[in-house]
Amino acid sequence: MKNANDQMTALRDALAHILGSDGITVDAGVVSAHAGDWSEAPKVEPRMVLFPKTPAQVAAALGTISRFGQRVTVQGGLTGLAGGATPCDGEIALSLSKLNRIEALDDISGTVTVQAGVPLETLQSYVAAHDWLFALDLGARGTCQLGGNAATNAGGNRVIRYGTMRDLVLGIEVALADGTLIPMMNQVTKNTTGVDLKQLFIGSEGMLGVITRLVLKLVPRPTVANTALCALSSFDHAARLLKEMRKHLPTLSSFELMWNDFMTTAIDTAQLRPPFAQAHPVYVLVETLGADSQRERETLERCLEQAIETALVTDVVVAESIDHARRLWAYREAIGEILSRLQPHAAFDVGIPMSAMDRFVSAVRNTLNDVFPQQHHLFFGHIGDGNLHVLSGPYDTSAALHRVEQIVYVAVRDAGGCISAEHGIGVIKKAFLPLSRCPDELSLMRSLKTLFDPNGTLNAGRIVDMRPH
């Protein structure tokens, strides 16, 4: 034990030399605050928490940790829901919160260069002041960090128009486990100079390297938003409405679908007024972002009028003001309060082909109601990109939670979907990954992990386990 303690002391001294005395801490309060992300993964306090201030410090710290044979979990805003940023026993936590500089805004080409620890909302506000929009938007915008958004390929509620984080990243800089810092800070959309290596790191949840800086695409800032909440009689009508809106509304940015079970729970939990005189099977919240207030509102209203005439939409409310729009979004954004109310819960963000989604929801709802009749089972999602959320709870045993996971993930496989659409795999979903990826794909992921991180220093045990020695 003395040798182990001596080795840890030597490692702390080496890291302090790299990061400075304020860049490393074992303070009980700080260590406790870094014991886990927002997921249900069991909290584990790290041995110490590192706070590098530059990309070079990140790389140097990783190289040192690797040489000492230790393991590190990479942490951003700790808003993840898959346990990827929750330390495992004996790990060191490396926080990117001090890498929080917005380095440069290119006002001509519409790009911004940032460090990985910049919170999403901070960037949104900064570029808005310069008449630009960074299109990614999440409920955790005030806390989540851009490096983590890229590492998990975050989606959010505007994917239907702007794509996922992968579509918004032009270049990245990555620190590897051996201490190498690789600058891939491409700033142009067209670049066919060999393999696009940045794509290996976007969505890989820190298992291959730590993203330290990014070049991100911007779009001109919209000045007008139009919001409407639609009531519909079926999922089929919602799918057909989406097709019509894509055809007639080029500024369509959000298309959020909520089944009645979710809407009823949102109204009750957040103490909201029902949006319509009677309940409906499904609801769709739509938003357009543009620049011409009158023309775009008229276009939206024309589209909705036609949808009512053809019976695609049963009833509709169009926001009359910014405050009214916020009240309509409150139904969808009540999810935070619902999650708290239904703890312990099983929460899923799965990808389901649109053609299979109605059958999937019906089958999973019926099965869950039969097996767990006392629990709430809620369905909602960013339906324009096939991202469906399922929330079920509360449960009082881990066995029940695991049973729910089996029910949902097997149904996802049978529907030809994926077990994670935007929150990643982490440790929570790792056991179910073979339902979405074939053995050859999993083997290739392990080979990449071994290539980039042969000592298993970075985020070990996330997504896949390394090959046994």
C-alpha cells in the first residue's frame, strides 16, 4: 500500500508541476461535486480533480497520467445522461471548465473558434450580439459545454433544420492519451485532403481523445420566431403534417411531438393550463426561425389552415407574442420537472425510423402497461429526425429498471432503430450496444480504442471494453 501511496503522491507532484497548484485539488467538496453526471450511474468520487487551463496542459496531463498507469474520466458540464462522465473506482477526473475562452469570431465566413469548456449558452449569447446564430440548442444550454456537445454528437430541438453537432463542427483540436496534441482546426466547408479524422472523435465520448478546441459553423441570426401548438388525432397525421411543413416552410426549425400521456403529465407536474378544451391523442409543437415577421407568420398560418381543412390538424394555437411562445414551449420543457418527479426512472433517447415509430410506441406502451401498470410511461421527441424519448417510472428496484431497459431496447432492435440518438452510450447503455451494432463494428471500435489509447487511460469502460490482454 505504501508503494501505491508513494506513486499517487509522485503523480500529484508531477501534475502540479504541469497545472500549477491551483490546477489540481483533492478538496472534499470539489471531489464530491465531480462524483457524477446527471445520469443514474452510481456516484464515485475521483482520486483528484484536474483543472487544466490550456490545451497544452490537457495533453501534458494525459501523457503523465498514462505513464503512471492511471485512468482518467473526462468531464465537461456534467449534464450527460449515460454515465460517461461519472468516474469509475480509482479514476482521476479531468475537468475542462477552465478551457472557457471564445478565441475568435470570423464575421466574414461565419465561423467561431472556441475552447472546449465554453458553455453552450455563453456561445449562443456571444454570437447573437454579433448577429450570428449557433444553431445547436439543448435544455441544458446553461451548463453543458461545447466539447461535451461534440464528444456526444449532441442533437437538440433544431436538428430538423441544422443537423446534429457533427454538422456544425468544421475543425477540432484533440489531445491524445500519450500527450500528443493534434490540431485539426479546419475552417472551410469543403476540405477533401484525405481522411476526415475529426469525425473519429465527434461522438466517441472521449474514449479516443479529449477535444480541446473547436471551429464551429454559424448562420445569420434569425430575428423572427413563430410558434404554434397543434392537436392531432393520430401519429399518422403528425407524420403527414411534417411532410407538408417541410415542403411549405423552409424556415421550419423545430417539430416536437408529444403523445397525450406526456402532455397530461406535463400539465399536472408543472401546473400548466391545458392548451385545448379537450385532450387529443398527440400534439405537435412547431417553430420557424426567419427574418420577415409578416410573411413568415402568414406562411405558417396558411399551412396550418390547409392542415385543418384537410383534417390533418384538429385544433391549433399560434403564439401571439414572445411570452405566449414561451408558454407553449413550457409543455415540452416541463420534462425537467417530470424527470425529478418520476425518480428513480428509466429514460431513453432512441432512434426509430419514422415508418416504424407508431407501431413501436403502441407495442412498447402496451407491454409496459401490462408489466408495470402502476408506473407512468411517457412518449415524446424531436420527431423530425427520428429521435424518440421514452420515460418510465418511478421504480423501487434495479431489477425493475433493468427489465424496462430490456423491453425498450429489444423493441428498438426489432424496429431497426438505435439505442441512443443523442445522449451517447457511456456505461449505462454499454450492455445493450450489441442490439444496435454488429460484432464486426464493435470489434473495430475496440481496435480504434487500442490504437489511440493502448494503456486504457481515457474513459475506460465507456461504450466498449478493450480487448483482454
